[in-house]
Amino acid sequence: MKIQFNAEEMARLMQESRAMTHQLLFDVALAEKDLRRQPATGFRPILWHLGHVGAFESYWILQRVKGDASLSPHYDLIFDPIKTPKDDSLNLPPVAEIEEYLMQVRRNVLDYLFNVQLADANPLLRDGYIFHMVLEHEYQHQETLLYLLQMLDPELKRHQDNSDVRCQMSDVRPEMILIPRGEFELGSSGYPFAYDNEQPPHRVELADFLIDKYPMTNGEYRDFVQAGGYQTSSLWSEAGWQWKEENNITAPLYWSFDGDVWRVREMFSNDELKLNHPVTGVSWHEAEAYTRFVGKRLPTEAEWEKAASWNPQTQTKHRFSWGDEAPEASRVNFANQHWGTTPIDAFESVPSAYGCVDMTGNVWEWTATVFDGYAGFKPFPYKEYSELWFDGDHRILKGGSWATRSPILRCSFRNFWRPQFRIAFAGFRCAADV
């Protein structure tokens, strides 16, 4: 599918994205001091991400492609995640100085955007690749900003529109869908952009398998908690049990038991647990333990992607779980529309071709697959995005969340985190052999 690059549309998207970044930083957080401190041990300050998206944009577009000298070697250093470790990222410049740097970068980038020739000879310019990469990079950091803001006490944030999508719980029970054996296409050739780890697209043969129609709900996961799932070692892998014991994990992140009611800390309030919303704040270890509790397993990445994207009637792959049409509010919970999750059957009218619901947006979904390159993988344009993390200790998540921006919702996108990671807006659905 060839999509013509449009400089005006790219400029609009880049400006709109920067406005969203500013909203998250300065309209949500109440005090600058909260932006400058680590929200928790092992995380960079929230403000660091603002300077980083500018330094990344400057390096890749202005320095690597255009050939300019650095606008600020100091910023290149302190906002580089490899050169400056997390614990050395606390002494950040004044906000006004960071903002001026970002504006200067953006002025130069837009001037280049409207004058550059997108020659096929340069793969970074072909089809506007480098501009798509910089845009998606900022989108990904916006979701990271939401993870970090979620870690702050609700009292430290200004309340944003948190309108809820409510639907009557129409007796949604666990239901599995049979995905018949056969080939499908895994990966992406670009729409027009895809990361190196999504490529090359290739045919994969899968046996029959079953997959949950819906993601796992808070209500179902509560049953696991109350049945002693966190105290039953046989449900956990050796590594998962050790992690749980060492960190005193007894429930999903942000859950608390208040008298006789389970509550969860949302972005702006502490609410009673919504039983028909997908569980989130669980690690891969917790998801795996739950699947053993119900006698199932996590789907592989290939199984998940086939159930989400493949159309067996046309033998073609869809970009999103409902088809190729662009994400919008009637199809998916994405891009901070509700500042939280929606019920698992809120988008029942737009299932995948196989009938699976809510596979795009709402919550990321853990898979059983270890992150690695596909056969024929070639790192491009830098190995630190993908190849550096082919370490056997990262698991793949699919589908996007309520915080994910539109292009990253594509079914081929591969998110990856370590199995103990909990702050992503991540849940799961189960699979089973036939």
C-alpha cells in the first residue's frame, strides 16, 4: 500500500504532537518540582522527556540527514539515554531554556521539511521515513509520560476531562474463538512507516488455536487475587515467584483493598474497581500466573497478530484489528480520549475478522514471545532501538493502549518490556491449544 508523503500534513502532525506533549507536562502536573524529580527509583524525571524529544529530532533530521552542526552539544549529551544514565539525569536546564531549544529545532526542521527533496537514493528520506520516525518517537514518549504521571498521587495533578464510556455489562463471559490453522502474513512492509523490528513481512504457518474474545477483566483477575493466586507458588515460574516475593507483590499495580471493596488509583482519582474494564498494571509474570490459574496460556505474538489482523476471506492483512480505516472514537479507545480504560465490550460492533474484540487500543496485551528480530532482520537506522534489546529478557506486547497515538496502533507494531515491568498500561488475553 503506497501512501504519498505530504509535507503540509506532516508539519500539522508534528505541531499537533508537540502541543500534546506540552499538555501532558504543563496542563496535568501541578508543580515544576514534580517534573524535575524521579517519579520512582529507576526512572528519569518527567521533564527529561521534553528535552529528549527535541534532541532526538535535532540529531536525526538536522544533523544526520541535513548535515547541520549540533545546535547544542550539551543537550545532545544530557538528553541522550545512552550517554547519560538515568541517575545522572536530575540536573536539568530551566524550562524556558529547554522550550527555546525545542522551538529553534522545530523552526529549522520545518524549514527543511518544506524544501527537502525526498530522493529514493537516501533511505532515511524515502517516503519521508525520517519525519515519520521522529513523529512516532514523540508519540511513544507521550505514552511514557502518561506512565510516569500515573505514578504521581492524583492530588499532584490537574484534573483533565475524564469522560467515561459506559455500557451495560451484557453478561460478558469468558469466551474463546477458534482460529483455524493456516498461513498468514506476520510483520509489515511499512504503511508508509514501520520500525526495523516489524520487518521483513513473512508468511507464518500456525496450527489451530483458541484465543479469548475479550481481554481479561478486572473482575476476572480479582477472582484470581481473592482465590490466593499470589500465594500459590505452583502457578508461577521460578523467576516470577522470586520477583513477586522480593517485591512483596500481592495485586496489580495501584490496586488497594479498602474495607470490603477493591479500589484502584486512576490518573486523577481513586475509584472503586470497574469490574468490566480490562485489568492493567500487571507484569508478564502476573499474566502468565493467571493463565495457569485458568488452565490456559498466553498467545504467541504470531497467534495474537493473526487473530487481530488477518482476514481469512480475502487472505489479506488489515492494519488495525477492525480493518484499514483510520482510528476514530467510534472504533477504539486511544490517544487519551478518556484518560483511562473503557469496558471490554464498548467496541463490540467493530471486531477483528475472526470476531475478537478490543484488540486495538484500551490496554497493551502481553504475549508469550521473547523480543527478537525476524529472519532477515536488518537494523535501521540505529541498532539501539531494536537490536540492543534482543537480549532474551524482553517480552512482546501488542495492540496499543488508551494512551497510544494513532499510527502506533497498527497490528504489526511490537512493544517490548522486561517481564517484571508493571507501569505500562498493559493487560492480556488468554490462548489455548485445540
